[in-house]
Amino acid sequence: MLKVILQEPKFIHPFNEAARDLRLQNKPLWLHQRDVLSPYVFSEVEIESGKSLPEDKVECIVYRDNLYFDKPFIDFFISEARKLNKPCRVAFSIKDPAFREHALPLATSYTKVAGDTSKDDIYMADLWYYPWGIEKDVAPLVIDLKSQEAGYYHIPTYMASDQGDLVFQVPIHTLIAIDSWVHIFIADVVLGLFSRAVRTQNQLDQDLTFKLQVFGTSLYEGKHLLSSSKLVTVGRNCTIHPGAMIFGPTSIGDNVNIDAGVVIENSIIGDNCNIAQGCQLMLSVLGDGAFLPFRSSLFMTTLMDNSMVAQNTCLQMCVIGRNTFVGAGSTFTDFNLLPSRVKAMNGKGELADANREVLGGCVGHNCRLGSGIIIFPGRTIESDVVLIASPERRVIQKNIRYEDSDHHNLSFSSLHQRLYDPHRQDEVGKDTW
């Protein structure tokens, strides 16, 4: 099969980088796409935006490079498309709860089927199949994501009118267009870690052989069922303290150090990570080379490669770019105290309803955030920003651009005096010692 990759030149805010180069499930998106499609593909061609498509009369799969999809989805799509045996384009019904709740909000990449009123609720994604080469006319192939409800948050009666258990619609196989930073959170957590847990649970319920293997391994190793090596995979040259608690399904890379009192549940840990005493990770993705000092916590959060979250900082439902430092005691709030859903940046760079009652914030690449900063839900901090907490800038209520960065607004000498001279009255107008 020939693979044709359509380049998406649009950058994702606040990373200022194309979606294909961002990490999902701790792997660059372009590499994830290549690995998933490798069993089907013998050659590939990459097409810049606006250029003509190849005219080879061979079996083809065409997709835009901002799509995240997993192996179960591609296996199912290609199987159904080959049965159809005609040019088709993947599509989803608005009645599919996983697509409606998670993929469609903030998106700009889907095309709504027009014309026939019976198809007005169908949205097509940029993924095509051609059995005999690329043709003009294609039919939508509607895929059922087969979602299951999974609870993740409880809102008490005194906090909101729509109180109760919040649920994710977790699909068995997944596809989502990455048009916003929120879609990275959805792809990593809801469509990635939650889906993996659902598939594992279904396998335990339906496959007696697998269940006996997990049970026998846990007995042999003397561990909890969810901590056995069948559900917790560990790479080479890792040091894990006996006092750490790790529950699967969890994958740990090579050269990882995990100290005493660490609790990890259903997470992905990359290579060369250091997780110090008392840290907690739940439903999170930790990139290669990341460092968590003592008592750092990640809950449903993506921390990309070579980033660091200092002590006593908790990130909930956040996305943090690579080479970024988040200072000690910082707080990313995730619940909107007003009776409305959180808004976030969509694919057009506009604020829009994120369809989330609870949502953290996003920090780009190469950022430095000082200690004790409070960031409101859904707010973003652009790449290459330095923020130093002060009485005037301790609470972040709006999106922070590069032009708002402290190292952009202040010279090095004035910034140094602002930090270390207790008697200086700088442009802020107050003693900032």
C-alpha cells in the first residue's frame, strides 16, 4: 500500500509548532503515525499544502499529518474499507458520543457532509482509502468508535448546579484531529490511557487465558494483581524502590529512577526519567528525561520531554511542553467556579467552549515559571516565556504571549535587580524583595 501524507502547516498554540512534531503518548506524532501504519505500507510520499497528489494506480491510504489514530482504529478502518472495495473517507456521526464529546469541540479539521438531510450529522476526517489509486469521488465510511462511559470527577452540590459524576466517553479505537492543545490532553488521557485501561479490563473479562496469566504472574511475583509484570512493563537499567507502588496498565522506559513513596497508576513513563520521593502520577504521560522532585503530582497530565515540575506542585488536566520548568508550589486550577464550562483556544486561535467542566492549563516549550504562580483554568502560556511571581503577577488570569514574558519586557540588569535588590523601586512601583 502507498502512504500519502498531507502536510498541515498550521501551528498549534501555545507551542508554535506543527502538530506532527508534538509528542503524543511520549512519541512524536509523525513517528506514531508511521509505526501504526507500518504493517500495511511499502512506500510513502509527503505532499506539501497545495501540491498535486500522486497518480500511481495502486492501493493508497491518504491522511493529513495532524491526525492521531491508534492501531485498533487503523486495523478496523482498513478492514472495512477493503470490504467496501471503493474509494472512501473516514467519517463519524454526531450521535457517536466519543466523537461529539471529545473530538469535535474546538476542532477545525472536520468536514460536514452537506446535501442529503439524512447525512447532515456526519463529519468527515482527513483520512482516505483508495483501492486503485487516487480518485475524485469518495464515499463517507462512518466508523463507530464503540465508546464506554468512565467516571473521572465528582462535583458536589455546593459547587455547581449540574453536580454529580463527570464521565469520559472512552472509545475502543480512536482518531482525533489535533487542532488545539486540548486535543493533546484528549488524545493522551481519554483516547490513550483511558482507552488502554478499558481494553485491558475487557480482555480480563473476556479472555480466560489472559486472566489466568495475570493471576499466576501476580502469585509468582508476590504482588498485587495490578502490579504484576503482565500489567506493568519496565525497561532496562531501572531502579525502583521497594516502597514505590505502581499499578497497571503502566509502561516504564529505560534508565528510570523511582524513589520511595512514589505512587503511579495507569501512566506512561519515558526513558531517563527521575521521580523522587513522594511523587504521585495518575493517568499521566511523562516524557523522556523528565524530572519530578519530591512531592510533585501529575493527574491526567502530559509532561513532555526534559521538563521539570518542582516540589509541592500539582498539575491536573494540563499539557506542558518540552524543556520547561514549573516552579515549586505553583497551582494550575482546573475547576471553573462560575456556572459555565471552561473556554480554550480552538484551531482558529479563538476562545471557544472546550466542552469541559474541569480543565487545567497549557504551557509551551522552553518556558520558565517561577514558584507560587496560580493559573486559571484553560489558560495558556506561550513557548519561550519567563514568568517571575510578584504581587502583581502571581495570578495568571489571561493567556500569556511571548511579548508578555518577563525576560522580554525587562533587561537582564533590571531583572536581576528586581529579584535581588531589596531596596530597589523598579518599574513595578513596589519593593519586590
